[in-house]
Amino acid sequence: MSDLNPRETVQDALYRAARDLEARGVGYAMRDARRLMTHALGIASDRLTLFLREPLPAEAAGVFTAFCERRAAREPVSRIVEGRLFFGRWFKVTPEVLDPRPETEVLIDQALRFQFGSFLDIGTGSGCIAVTLLAERARANAFVTDISERALKIAEENALAHSVSERARFATSDWFSDVVGQFDLIVSNPPYIRPSEMETLEPEVLKGDPHIALTDFVDGLTGYRQIAAHAEKHLVPGGRVLVEIGPDEAQEVVQLFTDAGLTNCTVYQDFDRRDRVVEAFSTKPSKIG
């Protein structure tokens, strides 16, 4: 990408960058250019229109140019600016964690339909699910796990940034290996992409997200088998499970949960009417005593 003209306005620079990004195969080029510009200028996104006719400062121009070069190389915007809005809150995002997706907000919406005092988040990544639920339910407490210590550190930082860390317990755990206690709710967005599907993913996903957060390297169902096998032990009677799924996995996940004794399985769709979340309930007496 060529150097920006020092006499260019912010708007001129945006239009030129968007044209260049689009020519280099980047979708939603103007949207991405605007997001990168607000970070280069150090301003809130809703204030960008106030600066459009202003000359682009030299320092910000250099930062913006570097940002756009990275985006043209198909690096995700969230990786470039090291963060992402999720359910109205800003979350730190690094190469160690999955980039939060809007589709995951469907799980949040369903979780908030009922009251809960305690919940378990398995494979938390950035902590976007756990932190959001704690922020939305001021009296709730969480047990938050991930197999990656580096991911868990990012989740802890996000919890601290949103003033919910005192109500969260963080632990490194391989699925349920180090989980203790019972909970009103278990939530998880496990790695569900089948290995055969990995090569079909967008370059931004393959370059930006840790592969361990995308796939189980088996068949995409390992996480659901683990949750099905252990949920009853760690749910209070009548407790709930909510998991995000791949769009073609609903039937298999429902069957796994049903076979494990969970009941009232319901599938919820995302904004594009794709199956996205499975909910199930425990009705058996507690096995912890």
C-alpha cells in the first residue's frame, strides 16, 4: 500500500485505503478501514465523522498505513487492534484466544433467559462468555477453565477490566479434569470444526485463531462428548447446559445429550437462521454428596 499524502484528509485516506483493500481481495473494505482509522487516531468509533474533513496527522497516517498493510495480508482487524466488541463490551483479543464472534451472543441471550447463581465456563478463551454473564448478573459466580494457561491469562485480564474478577475462579483444566463443585449452568463454545473443514476456512480464521480453539482434530464432537459425560455430575438438579455448535451438528449433539440423560433439548438459531446453540436440562438427583 502506497504512502498516504500528508495533505490528505481523514476521509480521503479512508476512501483510498478502502479501494486498495478491496482491490486486494478484502471483503467489507470500508468497514475495516474505518475501524482501523479510529484506532490509528485513538478515538471512539462514534466520533470518526467529526474528524473526516480534518487533515490526517502524520503519526496517525503511519499507523494507519501499517494497519492497512496487515489487513491486506488478511490479518483480522481484531488481531491488529488487539480487541473486539462483544455484547457491547470491549474484550482484549490476542493470538492465544479465539476471536469472539457475534453468533456466540445467541448463547448469552439464551443463558440470560433464566436466573442462575453459579455457572461453569469450559474452554473460556478470551473469557467473553464468562465475563459477559458475570457483568449481566451481578450476583452470579463463575468457575472458569481453559486448557491453555496463556488463554486463561487473557480471560483474567478481561474479567479485571470489566470489574467481575472477584466473582470468578480461574483454573487450568483439560475439560472437566480439574473442575470441582456443582453449578446452575454450564456453558461452552468448544472447538467444533471438523479437521476436513479446516482448509475451507477464511484466511483470517486460519491465520488469526489458535487451531486448538477451532478443531478437536478428531471429528468436531469431542467437547460435546465430554460435556455429555460429565454435565450431570456437575449440575444441580434442574440445572442447564448451553453449548455453541457448528451449523450441521445439532442432531448429533442433541443425541449425545439425550443418551447421557439430559432432557428438554432445544436448538436455537443464529441471526442467519443457522443452528447455533443447544440447550439441555438435568432432572436427575445430584451425584455429588
